[in-house]
Amino acid sequence: MATGDVISVISGAAGAMTYQPAVGVEIIILKNNCGSDNMTYGITDGVNFATSYFQASTRNYDSDAIGNRVCITNTNYYTNNSPNNTGFSGIQIK
């Protein structure tokens, strides 16, 4: 992967997911797939379930519940607590 690449991660397993990029990689998440209405997704540090999280609206495919884009790194990475079809799409910026 390189800067500018589009990243799409979809969990094939049932249940919540986390995604932690490699050291030195930063990704801006543009779209979230919550799988179910009113599920939360956000940033975790591996200790706290979510240091910052957002609740999806009544749409399963949520892009604007937060008003801004989410940037993830190896230290603060993505978590999604939806029971199925979790994932995201974004762009690698570093």
C-alpha cells in the first residue's frame, strides 16, 4: 500500500471488528458500513473500547454521522461494534 491508495476493509466474520494499520501508516476513513441501524464506530487505543465513537443514523452505510472524516493510525485505530457486515472505505494519506 502507498499514499493515495483507496483502502476498503470489510469483515467477513460476524461480530464487531477492529482494524489497526501498520506503523507509520495513516488512513482517512470516508465511509463506514455499520451493518445495522444505530451501531457505533470510532477510534480505539486498544485499551479503551472506543476513545471516540459515533453512532450511525438510520442508514447502514454511514458517511456523515460525524460531520468530519476519521483519521486512524497504528496507535489510534478503527473499531466498529455492529454485529454484522462491518467495514470501511478510505484513503491512505501517509
